[in-house]
Amino acid sequence: MKISLKLARVGMNMQEATIAKWHKEPGDRFTSGEELYDIETEKVTQAIEASGDGKLLQILVPAGEIAQVGQAVCVVEMAL
């Protein structure tokens, strides 16, 4: 199933975050709990982990760019 992963709010007042680093490239497979990307906010740097198994299809927000909470950052195909 193809879905867009959105930037989730990880802090109470978080409105946006910089995508610091992608740990996967388009075409790479991942498993549940594996780190997909890192975000940086004013207060914290945090790794965002996969919630299931799948494959990264497309990066929508490259490393170094800012994403808003709720904005799609990548497209993945999740295993059923």
C-alpha cells in the first residue's frame, strides 16, 4: 500500500522541523523500528523510525530543508 508519511509533532509547541538526514534512499527497504530520517528543532534532534516494514519510494523534503507539521516528507510502500 503506497502512503505519504507526514511530519508528526514530537513536541508540544513544535510547528516545523528541519530534515537533518535521510538514513534511506529511494528504493531502499526498511523494517519496523528502523530509522528513516532525523529531524532537528530548536530544542532537540530526533530520529524518526518506521512503524512497519516497507520500501522508500520518494523523498519529498530533502535533507537541510524545513517541513511543517503535517506536511508529507516522503512516499513509502508499506508491506501488507
